[in-house]
Amino acid sequence: QKEVEQDPGPLSVPEGAIVSLNCTYSNSAFQYFMWYRQYSRKGPELLMYTYSSGNKEDGRFTAQVDKSSKYISLFIRDSQPSDSATYLCAMAPRYSGYSTLTFGKGTMLLVSP
Amino acid sequence: GAVVSQHPSWVICKSGTSVKIECRSLDFQATTMFWYRQFPKQSLMLMATSNEGSKATYEQGVEKDKFLINHASLTLSTLTVTSAHPEDSSFYICSARVAGGYGQGGSEQFFGPGTRLTVL
């Protein structure tokens, strides 16, 4: 079992839809959770990070962490064609100083106008 | 702020040659820089962690003699792929962590745009 599982998609939605992206993990040492957006042939861009269970909102994005289920989600409201990209979840254990990131494979999101 | 650049953005080389990739933090000092490799449709895999002024720490399975890392200053780290072979063709991405923290997290890594290496 891989440490971080993420459905590669692609996930196709119409403009304006609410998008739900998810990752599951097996390592209970993970305490730091991030979502990155990566456009084709570009480096990842940090969208959100959180250390705790619960929800964290930033504009159209909401990150949700359920440590008891080892499950994290990213919700995108009012999705736009410019949101079309690959979304990577990443997580790190506290013992590494939160520096050793383990990434999911990424979910490709396609938002059609 | 927190911009990381990489140079070159893409490189094509012949098998057996060496290639150097530079990673720079443009508007902040980075005590720690990370090098990742990403194959098509795969996740980023950490290759090594480099701290300014000390030797890099390599992940299991990464040949330190093949992938030479030099973190010469708080704003520059270089990755040299020595005697490159076609199987080294990949997307190499660096990231930098801000010295002393940034924002509320203090642990965020900011990624460069990546370097696509093709070895013929």
C-alpha cells in the first residue's frame, strides 16, 4: 500500500461546478497537509496548508482534514476553466520538521466553459 | 514574494555528458533546498535535501555520486547529473524553504518551475 493514494482522474466538470479532490494516507505520523496546483510542465504552486483536523477556507478553496480516517479533501467552489490543472496533495511528518514531503500522484482536473 | 527560479528550463544532452541545473531563491534566503524528480503521470519523488554549507542528504535509492548537489549560498543550490543516460530523462524540480519561517506555517516549500532533461 502506498503511503498516499490519490485518484489520477481526469476529473471533468462544467464551469461553476463544485469540485471535490481527495487523498487517503496510511502513515499516522503525517501531521502537515498541503495542496498544490501544477500546470503542465510547470512547478507546483502551494494552494493551502493545514496542520489540524477540520476545515480551512481560502476564497473558493476549502481544505478538509480528517485524521481519524486518514483522509483529506480539497473543495473548489465555482470552478473556472483556469482551474484546469493537476492537483497534488502532499503531507509531512512532524519528526522531519515537516520538511520531508510525500506527494500523491495528482488528480488532473478539467473545467470546461 | 517567495519566488524560486530554475535554469535551464529545459535541456537536451547526449548520453554520457554531465548537466548542471541551478535553483535560486530570488527574494528570500533559503537554508534548506530540496530536489525532486517527476516522471510523466507520477508523483514528485524527493531525491535529496540540501542545507547551506553542508553535504546533501540523499533519499534511499538515489546515487549521490551521480546526482551531485552543491548548496553554496542561502540563495543557490545546484544539481549536477553526471554521465547522464536516457533513463535519467525526467522533470527535475527544486524547492526552497524560507529561513526562519514564512507566514503562519514556517514550513512551506516554494517550488521552482522545473527543468526538463532529455538525454539522447
